[in-house]
Amino acid sequence: MELTAFQRFKMFLEGFLPYLIAVAVLVIAQRHPIPLDNNSFNDFVGSSISISAVMLGFMATSMSILISYKETDTGSKIRNHTNWRRLISFLRQAMAWILVWMILSFSLYSIRAPLLLEAWAFFAALSLGGFLRVLYCLTLLM
């Protein structure tokens, strides 16, 4: 089955939109540093660790549920779906990005360098974009 131009464009956006958003956030973070005083900085970092932990837990749970369906009829239907390989790839990428975001968040407790904060902003946007991309692909399986 031949894909239309719109379908190809949609697949391109699915693949690269998180990267485009993350680069845009990085440019904004470089031009407009995140203003946080010392009192709110630890709360900010702690909140980002909590958010990334919840997102990582959701991704890991989704992956384990998909793996556990291996021997069922539902699992074979899901694996035969055209989006299966992309979904698994997107899940792996999102989990890696979220893990890097979490590590950067932990690093911000001891190192408050502007470059580290910009990297944090990049991976936060990349993680959120990857998370939304996985949610979108999960809805395509229905």
C-alpha cells in the first residue's frame, strides 16, 4: 500500500517533532536563562525529578504490558499492527531521554552551571515530546 504525501509528512513529524521542539526550547533557554532564586531552585529540581520518575514508570509499565501480551491473541494483533515497531522504538527512545533528564535533574542539585540548565531544558522538552509521541502511537493501536 502506497502512502500519500500527507501520511509521509505525518510520519516525518512523528519521528522528528520531539527533536524540533527540544531544539527550539534549547534556543529559548540560551537566550532567556531560567530565573530561579536559591529557595525555589531545589523545589524546581525536585519537581522535575518527580515528573520524570512518573513518566519513566509509565513508559516501563507500558513496555512490560506490551511484552506480557506476547502469548495472547491480543498480543499477536498488536504485534501485527503496522505501528508496532515504531511504538517499541519510540518507547525505548523516550525511556532513554527521560533517564537522561532525570540524571541531569539530580546533577542540578550540586552543579548549577548555565550549560547544565540548558541541557536540562533540552532533555525535558525531548522527554515530554517523546512521552506524547508514545501516547499518540498507543492510541493508534486501538
